[in-house]
Amino acid sequence: MNAKAEPSSSAFDTLKLLVAVALLVAGIVGFYWFEGHSALLRVLGLLAAVVAAGFVAVQTDKGRAVWAFFGDARTEVRKVVWPTRQDAIQTTLIVLLVVILMSLFMWAIDGILFSIVKSLTGHGA
């Protein structure tokens, strides 16, 4: 049995996440604090703070889980068989044709129902 007196993983992870948030806040505050300096330097400083915060956040259990999720998502995207250009164009044209036909159908039904209601209510000619 391991009897080391280490802080629990969740408490240490919470501390790491707080450090990550503090780094983000410091980057944002620094971006506006040094308003008189070059925009390029301010953006680079902000990006450095974001990268540092991300690095600290990935060291937590939840951060590793999120990182693994994005890795798995990337793997799944690579498995997708993407349609050819011709397939994509044909599918788009079919969708446009169906939309146009349904629009004409709905317009005709609307006209017929409007005529029926007009004749039943006695309005119009």
C-alpha cells in the first residue's frame, strides 16, 4: 500500500486549472495594460499566455481527456470517405431541385386554400 501524503488528484487538478485561468486573466490584463505598446508585441504576449494556460490545463486529468477526445475526433475525420466533386455537385443540384419543386407545390396549395377560404367567407369578387 502506498502511504505517501500527496494532495489528492482532484485538488491538485483544481489548483492547476486555477493557475491556467490566472494565466489567461494575466494575458488579457497585460494586453490592455500595455495599450501604448506595439500591437504585435501585445498579441504575441497574449498568445504566449494562452499557450501557457493550455499547457497547464492539459496537465490535469480533464485536460488529458479533452486532448484525447480531440485526437480521437481527428482520427475519425481521417476515416471519413469524402464525396468527389461530381458527387457533391450532383447532390447539391438535387437538393436545389427538390426545394424549388416543394416551393411551387406549397405556393399552389396556398393559392388553392386561399381561394377556398375567400369563396367560403364571401370576401373578394
